[in-house]
Amino acid sequence: MWLSRQPGPRNWLCQAAGAAPPRGAATRAAAERGGPMSELHKFIFDGLPVRGMLVRLTGSWQEILKRRQAAGGYPAEVTNLLGEMTAAGALMQSNIKFNGALILQIFGDGPVKLAVAEVQPDLSLRATATVTGTVDPGSSLSQLVNVNNQGRCAITLDPKDKLPGQQAYQGVVPLYGDQREKIENLAEVLEHYMLQSEQLDTKLILAADGSVAAGLLIQRLPVKGQGNLEGQIDRDANEDQIGVNEDYKRIAMLAGTLKREELLTLDADTILRRLFWEEQVSRFEPVVPSFACNCSRERVGGMLRSLGTAEIESIISERGKVAVGCEFCGAQYEFDPVDAAQLFASQTNQPPPSSTVQ
Ligand SMILES: [Zn+2]
């Protein structure tokens, strides 16, 4: 989970109150490149069983949207939802120690049929949405994906090097609350998920627009004894701690005062100083999320093979070739009759088909 070590020589330390904003490596690199750089900051509250993370996706998020421009782009409401999902995916991936992709999906029953954000362990990320209906300006979360309370949010952990027979782990949560009331805030949906799956109180704040996708996560640490931040989790004892830790409640309440506009426009130093100026915050060197798509001709070939010879031959006879576009990055893959024949001629030594290439 989370941090495997205490702040060490490679990390920089900052007392939140009154400290000058330290210029980390990522900040310098951004200045050198003259462009915006995405950043994910981790921090802990000294001596308290509470940790936090703040992510600001700028260049990487804009690249995701740019890849969609050729297909007409997204309505603003869908952009905002997909951005919140992408920021949340980066936070959730960073929050677990897992060697594989974290895939956040919403299967909608409204004009947005599917929205996907996928984040790898190195925080390379990609996202896409399928919009089939008309999105009215100002549409809420439920108007986008949960019109009839049939929308679902799935969180999948897909191991990188799967053992034979090993399955991806998937958790599914509804987009409504205990009384089947629709939830209009994605962060709230994911807070429920994390409380269920990790048995840890979690406060999540998300915001996105066409330039920035950002999020703040505050979580109670799984502690066995006071100050033992890295001890084995005693699950029963931990469950007893849900909703009762005063330090967590205070810090989560402070986090809850963060406004959407502040999250979108202020840098990490300013946000953390404004929110937690009375707390002792230790920060870690920021990491840099980036856009990357792992689609490939081999993966697309594997997906076509899984459709079977008859299906592929039927497409070839109709159109002369098979053309597949990647929904995430816009890459186009074409298979002419010779390529297609080769797909089925050499079925050994091929990578397994990817289910994520549409
Ligand atoms: Zn791609």
C-alpha cells in the first residue's frame, strides 16, 4: 500500500505553514519545456494516520482530448466527466501497490454509453468515451450515464503478467445511494467504492474542464497501533476505525472546503498551503503522469483473430480490407486480404488479444 518508506533523502520536506514553494524536479522540467506538466503529489500528515494525494493533469489531459478532435471531440459535459475519471484513475492507481492497469469504466444508460480511463503503474494514462445520444448543455452525471438508475461504475485491476488462468479483479458499484437516490457526483461514487474495497475512510474531490483534470484524495491510513504507519493491517480492528478517527475527520473536512475553481486553477503548493496551513505536512517528490496508448498492430491482430475467420473474411469481401481505429489514441490499423490471411496462418507465438482495443 502507498508508501513503502518514510521520507528519505530523495524526498523534499515542506512545512505547509509559511514555507516557500519548493521547486521540484517536475516544476523545473516544465519550465524548461515551456509547457504545462502533469503532476501527482503525495503527502502525509506527520504523526497522524492520514495521507493525501493531489493530481493535476494538464498536458497529458489535453493530449487525450486532442486525440479525439479528429472525431469531433466531446461535449463539455462529457469532457468534464472523462477528466474527473482520468484524475481519479491516477489517484487510485497511485494509492495501491499493483503491477498492472487500473481501469475505471462507466457503463451508462444515457447518451454516454461507455467512458473509460486506464492508468498504468508508471502513471501513463489514456481515456475515451462513447457518446451515442444528444448531450444537453448542463447535463448532470445521472443525465449523462444514469437516466434509469441502470448506470454502473466498474473498477478493474488487470495484472500485467497474468499467470495462466489468472483473472482481472473487478469491483462494480451502482451510481445510486442506499435509498436508490441518484448520485450526481462521481467522487462520491468512488468514495463508496474505496470504503467498501479497502475499508478505509476516503475523501475525494474531482474537477475537470478542457484544460485541466485534477483531484484531491485524503485517506485514513490503515493502522494497527498509534503511529505504526506501516504495520500489518488488522482488518477487524481497522473496520472499527471507520468514521471515528478525529484527525482524519478534521483533515477531510478541510479538504471538503476546496472549491472546483481552486482545484482547477491553483498549483499544488498553493492548494496544500491554503487547506492545511495548520497541519504538519510532509511531501514527497512529485511524479509525472503522461499520456500513452499501448495499442499495437499485434494487439489489434489478436482481437481480429478472436472474431474468427468467417467474420474477417466477410468484412474483407464487403470492404476489401479490415480497418480498425483505436478509440484512445486515434491510430488506424488496416489489414488487407494478405495481412488477414496471415493472422490465421500463424496463430502461435502471438500475444493474447486485448479486450481494451475496440
Ligand atoms: Zn491507441
